[in-house]
Amino acid sequence: MKDFLNDWGITAMVFLPLVGAVVMMLIPKAEEELHKTLALVTSLGVAVIGALLALNFDWDKSAELQFVVDKSWIEVIKARFTVGVDGIAMPLILLTLLVVPLVIIYSWNHFPDPVNPKAFLILILVLDTGMLGSFVAQDLILFFVFFEIVLLPMYFMIGVWGGEERQYASIKFFLYTLFGSALMIVSFLALFFVAGAQTFNMTELAALVQSSEVARTTQILIFGGMFIGFGIKVPMFPFHTWLPDAHTQAPTQGSVILAAVLLKLGTYGFVRIALPILPDGARWWAPIIGGLACVGIIYGALACLAQTDMKRLIAFSSVAHMGYVMLGIATLTDFGINAAIFGMVAHGLITGMLFFVAGSLKERFHTLEISRLGGLLKQAPHMGWVLGFTAMASLGLPGLAGFWGEFPAILSAYNPAPGLSVGLFRFYMFVAALGTVLAAGYLLWLYQRTAFGSPKDEFAHEHVHDVGTAEWIAWLPMLVLIVLLGFLPVIIFGMTSDAVEVLAQALAG
Amino acid sequence: MIATLLAQAPQLPFEAPVVDFHALAPQIVLVAFVAVILVVDVIKLEDAKRFIPGLTGLAMLASLVPVISLALHGADRSLFGGAFVVDNVSLVLQAMFLLAGYVVTLLSSNYLAEGDFWESEFYLMLLSSMLGMVVMCSARDLVTIFVALELLSIPAYLMASWEKRNLRSNEAGLKYYLMGVFASALMLYGMSLLFGITGSTLLTEIGASIAEAESSTPIVTLAIVLVVVGFGFKVSAVPFHTWAPDTYEGAPTPVTAFLAVASKAAGFVALVQLVFVGFLGRTDVVEPLMWALAAASMTVGNLIALRQTNVVRLLAYSGIAQAGFMLAPFAVSATNAADALTAVVSYLLIYAAMNLGAFAVVIAVSRKTQSGEISSMGGLFGYAPGLTVAMTICLASLAGIPPLGGWFAKFVVFRALTAADTPAGYVLAIVVALNSVIAFYYYGLVLKAMWFSPEPHGDSTPIKVPVSLVSALAITIAATVLFGVFPGLIGHFTGNLGGLLSFAGG
């Protein structure tokens, strides 16, 4: 068993969804139940392999890559099929493994128009491969390929199954991300040649850049290319404008995957690639990243206050939350980066949950205009409580997962890594703390307008279904985890801290 | 008078040149099939139509056999005093042309049989043009290059105007012809200057001669510029691209596919040989010239493509932009010769597969819609999901999205540019990066129509795709996907092209 996992575990986990997708392609479209079952079984199979990997993971050595596979792939450009998992990647892989089956369960009888479960589920499975592949890749070119595989399925998911403005939103999403990745690949190549490398292996490149002392200016320029590539994906202010459109227009399932996992590819890219390989570049860019993160926090929060559409509001709240993650990363300390990774997982669970609820509301009321909603607690009390609970988690209430993403990130800015301006980061800390107040403001106001009071006249006499079975199955694991991680944050911190410590030492120079 | 002249001529005994027939076998096979088809057509007249597409396809595959045997044999061969060379570059490209020709034959057979066309003669033209291309792969001499170029171009002019009673097709042929002749004239002028200065038509000797210091005269510069400009027309680089959209739109679509892939590739093959064997000594001329052509082609091609409503015109402008991507490695041809050469050849192979695939889908769809407008492809996902996925693969590959072939093509270009480690190289790499983003927008327009829009007339009867088109699609899509997932395949063919450069060095 252990041998199998060592040699094939990761490969099987990453490519099993693709196998499922190919099988589904061969089955006629009319067999809808079969398609749903197959997709669910595949994603659960992937989750089982992932769980076995996690169980066999040697937690005492979580700073090291485990289950490493290093096979020849593209000889001619020296790119290799190198995959492995360490403590930084593990939480995000587990998050992906959890979210994908839940999304498929939620889809069971919630397929958006034009239904077509076959195509929809195939796209989700392809996404699964792309996301997992990005988190395990240890070779820059392999990472790039997986990073890009994610684009097309999401493009089609938004464009085919999305809302009114879906065509605009889908192409905007695509062009923004493609722009980022085009600059990213140029910087990867520049790095390869400037360092005189013989491999795209991330660990070896990091060591090589250290020893060969690549000039600081060069590092700064290359980091700039990566910054744009990953920053668009996060998204950081001012590259965030694709996000509200994409989230608002995407079908519920698309929004959930986008919020829960896809955005993390950007922040993960910073932690996995940009910081360890280019520490000098990172130190130069850190104040800028921190500043933009703070702008994002405040701007996102203010934009939330102005939204009239619930889904758009949640989308802007993502901009603000990812701002905390980026602030944590910008401090370049192990405290901040641990908080950032926790923030990624927490944001994935909480915002994913918010999008689930928003999707269910949209299905019942056919609108998400906040002014038309109201009295949810009266009409569908369970859903009202779930929304309230998630909103509390999102605003960072202690005892729930959201708190451990935000609070340590803010705190870490008090003591940034040596070499960074303490005064500036303490100012950032102040701004970010202000953001939490605003977050409480817009979330509570949202909750008050949608859940309190009595239903508006147009819906007053309609019978509204409360949370259904498929919804409970999809939501409960996430709700439980939000509480669990809130009480036992050590679950995530324990996974990441060793690996992050190694990274932070490298950053401290 | 004549007698006295003859008497002055050196009295050398006649020596028959040693001809390596194995090296010439691909060309000989093609010539033999041209003759056979001609005879079959003359004898069987109308009945011949049934055999000739099959014979043409067979011709392409049959001449692949000696290509493969030569490749297995390994050693480079040089004939006719170095004017005709068979090396790795030449073999890889010959194989590409023959397979592309085979796919074009598959694309043409139903199209011609169902339309009002002369059939047998078409295949004769196709094979003759193919012969020119296969010769071009081995031509290392100005005269051989020119003869090969004319041999591949003249049948193409005819094929472009093959739809005799269609004004657009006539216009296509005429424009292509006039521009082509103009370009040939420029090129010949440049070649004559080169011959005048260097006293040789052999590229290796020209290369050695212009690398010397005193050769940096304006005349050499002018000659190089003229020759490159001449081929600039052939590969439809901006600002010599104006014929391409009209010709592509007017010509019968299989011919367009042929022009866009094979004919353009032939222009690149000639450029590869001229630049990497002949002109490497004068990088001060070649690199800036190619830099400008590449940047202009991709930017202008992409920007105009954004406004197109016809899918064939869109592919024409996308082809201009793709030509820009392929020209980009030439801009670092001297600083980083090996990578640049690999990049161009790899791009050509992948481009052939993905672009032919896109044309195959366009031909299949227009069998039903009788239209080339993008809007006519609306709702394709609803009634022809297979074709939609095929087109999506081709367009996404053209846009350079992993894991499809196009990403590796773009990647090797990036690699060549960044590995040169010059400011010009980095700037061009960023221009390429920005352009590949712009390009996705118009490929996205087609995707959008197919996936998101409803069928414009509400007619959702499925499309009957003939076997020949299905096979053409299968070949091209398989190649596009395989090249993307296992780029090592391409690397296997293009990783060892140094033989060509050793001529330049020597």
C-alpha cells in the first residue's frame, strides 16, 4: 500500500478525474443519472486516494516533500514530471478534495440552464485535475500547464451555464487570467536562463538562485512578472475587476469552485514559487504587495457596502478577504504565511458556503436583489440560520474558522520580516484592522436586510422550500469544518508550520 | 565564331555526376505518381475521378516511405555539389509536408466531388505543388530554392481560382498570382545581387563570403532585405500580407487550408535555410529586420482579426499573426541559433496540425450551413458536439493553451527569445505574450458562437460528416493533443537539427 502511494498515489489522484471524464464522454448524453453517479464516484475515489495520502503522510517531516515522483517528461526543454506534497500544499489539496464532491452532490437536482449534466460534470472533473495538479506540481512548467488547464472549463462553465451577462464575464475572466499567465511563463523562462539552470524543479531553482546570486534588479523584474500572473488570479487590487463579473454570472457551482479553490492558485503560487525562489525580489515587492492588499481590504469592503446584488457583494468580500491573505504573505514571516494559508482554507470554506446559500436563494426567489429579499428566517428558517452562521464566520467571529485567517494576518504585520519597514507595516496593520469593522458592517447589514423582518409583498404568499436533503449533505461538512477549525486551528497550523518555518528562514536571508 | 569559342572552352571529359537515388527517392516517387495520374486521367477520362483522390493520397504516403528509410539510415547526404542536402531538418519537414498534403487530399475529395469543379486536374496540381515543397526542404542553393518556389507556387495560383464560375475565387487567384509574381521578382533581384557579390549560388559559400568584413556593403544589405521581403509575401508577414485575406476567403476552402498551412510553411522552410545557412554572418541586418516583421505581423494580424465576422478571414488574419510568432525566433537567429531553429521547426509542425484541424471543422460545418460567417456556427454545440469539441481543441491550441500542442509551440518561441538574453529578445518575448492574449479574444468569438449562442435559423439537424473528413479530423486532433501532452514527441524530431547549423559554421 505504502509503495503504491509512494509511486503512484499523487499521479492517480490527479489523473483519476480525467479518466472519469473520458469514460463519461463515451456515454450518451441521455443517461443523466449514470453521469451523475459516475462523476460522484470519481470525485469520491479521488478523495479516498487523497485521504490515504494524508493518512500515510509523515507529519513529523511535513517540511519535506513526500510521495515525490520525478519522471522524464519533455527532455528537450528539461521540464520534468515532478510532483510531491508538503505541509503547505496539503491543506489546499484536502480543501479541493472536499469541495469537488460536495459541489457534485449539490448539483444533483440543481443543474442550471441549459441543464446538460454530462458536459457540466465533465468540466468539473477536468477542473479537478487542473486544481490538484497545480497544488502538487514541483516543476515550473508542469505547474504552468495545470494552472492553465483550469481556464477553459471555467470559461465554458461561466459562458454556457451563467447568468444574463455570461458572455462578457466569461471572456473577461479568460483574458485577464491569460494575460497574467503569459507574463508568468516569460518570467519562468527568464528565471531559468538568468540562473543558468538545467531544470525547472522549484527546489533546485531556489537553491540555484541562492548560490549563483542572481542580481537583485533581475530578481525584482522577474518577480514583477510573477506578481502580475499570480496577482490577477488572487485577485489583488487593481487586477480584481474580473472577479465580481465572473462570480456574479457564474452558476452556483462555478462560483463555489472559483471562490474555494481557484483563487487560491494565485496565493499558493506566491507561497510556493515566487517567495522561495526569489527572496530578494520578494523583499523589494513586499511593501507594495502589503499596500495593495490593504487597498483591497478597504476598497472591497466599501464596494460591498454599495452593492445591491447579494452575489456581487459576496464577490467583493472575496477581494477584501484575499487582501488579508496577501497581507500575511507580504510580511514574509512564518507567522504571517501560516495565517495566510489558514486564511486560504477558511475563505474557501466560508465564501464557498456563502455562494452555496446565495445559489439556493436565487433558485427559490429568482433574484438576489437585496432590496427584494427579506424575512428569510420566517420563510425558510434553516436556511436563514445557515446564512447567519456563515456570515458570522465570514466577518471573523472568534471560535469560527474565519477568525484564524484574519486575526493572525493582521497581527503578523506588527512585526514584519527583518529588512521591511516596521512603521509602514504597522500602518498596514491599522488599516487592515479597520477593514474588519467594515466587514462586520456589510455582512451584518446584508443579513439584516435579507433575513430579518418579514418577507416582501411579492414573495409573502409563496411557499419557500427550506434546505433540502442534497443541500444538507453538501453543506454540513463545510459547516462542521468551519466550527472545528475555529476551535482547533492547530489542525491547519500543525500541517503548515514546519514547512513555513523553513520558507521564512530562507526569506530572512 | 562559335567554333572558335567552343575551341577555347576547356577540354574536360564529361563526367556523369554521382546521383544518390535514395536521397532523391521521395521526389522521384511523387514525380512517378504525377505521371501515373496524368495517364490514368487521359485514358479513363470520367471514370478516372473515382481513383484519383485515392491515388493522390497514396502518392503522399508512398513518398513518406523513403523519407522514413532515409531517417532511419541517419547520415546526412549532399548531392549536386551541395545544392541539394538531405539532413534532419529536411526530413522532418518533408514528412510534415507529405502528411499535410495527405490531410488536404482528404479535405478536398468530398468538397470537389460535390461542387462544380474539375477534379483530376486539381489533384495533379496538388501533387506538383507538393513536389515543389518537398524539393524546397532540401534546397541549399539559390537556383534550387527559386525553382522549388515556382514549382510550388504556380499550381497554387491555379488552385486558388479553381471555382471557375465564382468571381471571388477568380479574384483570389488573380490577387495571389500578381502578388506572388511581384514577390518573386523582388526576390530574384536580391538573389542576383547576392550572386554578383559572392560569385556563388550555394548558400554555404554565400554564407562564408558575406561573413567577411568587407562584405558589409550596402549592396549585401539590400540583397538580404530583398530576398527576405520576397519570402515575406509568401509567409504573409505584415506589411506584405494584403493578398492573404481576400485569397483565403475566395479560394475553395480546402485550397485555403493548403495555402495557409503548406504554402506558408514552404516559405518558412526557405527562410530557415536562407537565414540559418546563408545570412548568419550578417545578423546586423537579419535580426532587426525579422524583429520588425515579427512584431508587426503579430500585432497587426491580431488587431485586424478582432473585427472579423467571417471565420475563414478570421483564420487568415490569425495565420498572419501566427506567422509573426514563427518569425520571432528569427529575430535571435544568430545570438541563439540552435534554439531559434528548433523553435521555428517545432512551431511549423504544430501549426500544421492545429490549423488543418480548424479548417477541417470549417469545411464540415459549411457543408450544412453553406456559409463562412461566425454567426452561422451558432448553436453548434447543440447539434454537433463532436465538431464543437474538435474546433475548441484546435482554437485553444492556436491560442496556446496547455495541454494542447500550441502551448508548446509558443513555449519554444519564448524559450528561444529569453535564452538569447538580449534586451531585444526580452522585449519581443513580452510582445509575443501580449499578443497571445489578444489572440484569445477572437478565437473566443468563435468558441462563443459555437457554445453559447443559439442556432440562428433554429435548424438543428445534425451534420453528416463524410469519412474522409472524419479521418482528417482524427489525424489533426490526435497530433494536436499528443504534441501538447507529450511535447517530447516534437522534441524527438526537432531536438537534433544542428546539422543545418554546422554548414553555417563551416
